Amino acid sequence: MAITSNLSTIDRSLRGFIGIGVSAFALFNGDIIDDVFIEVLLGIFGVLNLISLASGWCPVYHLAGISTRKQ
């Protein structure tokens, strides 16, 4: 099973902005979030978006059969 890109350029860009923003918020939120578990979940979510940005592939889209990339 080969992994083929299923994200368009706009989708990848949005994931990059979201990934950077959420990861930075999780790391540098100060005293806004007091729960460490929520901070870790936000960090994981941000990193997963950055991985999707770099690879151009989203596993959730793959499982749902969705592709935003033009064929």
C-alpha cells in the first residue's frame, strides 16, 4: 500500500498555520491552561498537523476516502 498525497496546497498551508499556532500555544501558554494533559493533547494535535504539512498525506482523509488534491 503506497501512501499518496491527498492534501491540496491550500489544505497543507492551513495545516501549517494551525500546527504552528497550536504547538506554540501549547508550549508558551503561560498560565492560561492549568491542565498538563490538555497541553500535551494540544501539542500532539499541532505536531500531527505539521507532519501532514510535511508529508502531504492525512490518515483521517485516507480512511474516509477524501482527497482535496486535484488529480
